[in-house]
Amino acid sequence: MAGSSPVLDRVMLFAAGPLIYLLFAAAGIVSLLAMRKQDRTTNLWMAGQVGAALLLGFLVNRVLRMMAFHERPFQTRPVTQLVQHEPGVSFPSNHATAAITVALVVGIFVSALWGWLLALPALLVAFSRVFVGVHWPSDIIMGGIVGIVATLVVWWAGKLLLRKYSPAEQDEEDDLAELTAVLPRVPAAEETVVLPKIRR
């Protein structure tokens, strides 16, 4: 499809390049607006989870790229390449991982509505990388899977940490401690009292 329509080519060139920066900017604005309504601890926790999900996704991609599954499409066959790119390993796509992770972390940690709205440009970014000739479809699919799994792992780990170190549980333990009565030890009687037998 590349090269068949000048208008479509321009749209895909925009999606494959500047759109991901606009996606990050929109996600940042949505997150900052949400932070205004929350306390500092909650905001730091949310920002930490977002950063951890992105970092985990890129680390997994780096490991997978070291395995060198395959080269870029234009290195192995004739391709209508709309974007100049250096040759090298293309599996998985960092653009797909970043775009889908951003949309997903906003949907999980900030706002479900904005997560769905950002998912549309995120998918467009991912598809456009195939359209312009620098990625295989498998690169995009794996990049998306890495982003989804990384986000879910961070979300799950965050739930476990909150459950373990939740202030609510500490409050419950404090309440139980307050309700616990400490009875003084009664010393044993020095003299043994012998009760008389009762005859039947």
C-alpha cells in the first residue's frame, strides 16, 4: 500500500514519527491533571509504576534484540520504504512497545476512558511502522505483547506490595493492639486452702 496514495503516505509518515511524541505528551498532560486531585504519596506511586512498566518493556526488548531473530524488511527484499532507517535487528518494535505501554498504563493507573482514547493513536503508531517499511508485522505484535505483559506485571507487583504494606492493615493491627487487655499476673497463694469433705 505504501506509495499508492500521497495523502495516505503523509498520514503514515506522521504516525511513524511525530505521533508517538504527541502520544507521550497527551499521556503526560492527562496524568498531571489526575495528580492534582491526589496526595503526593499516591502521585509518586503512580509515576513509579508508569516508569517501571516502560523500563521493564524496554529491557525485555533489549534482551530479545540481542537474540537477533531477523533483520529489517528492506535488508532482505525490495520494499517501498518511506522512512530512512539504519539496518539492523528489528524484532521487537520499540515504537510499538512504547506506544501501547503508554496507552495501557494511562488506562490502568490514571483513567480508563483516556486509556481507550490513547489506544487508537497507539495502534496507528504501531501499524505505521510496518507501512513505512521498517518493521515486520511480527515485530509489532511482539512489541505490543511485551508492552502489555510488562504493564500487567508491574500492576500485579504493585497490588502485592500495597496488600503487604497497606496503611489500612497497619491501622487494623494498631486497633487490635488497643483492644488487647494486659492482665497483671496474680501471685500464687502462699497457703493451700483445704476444703473439708462433705459426707453423703
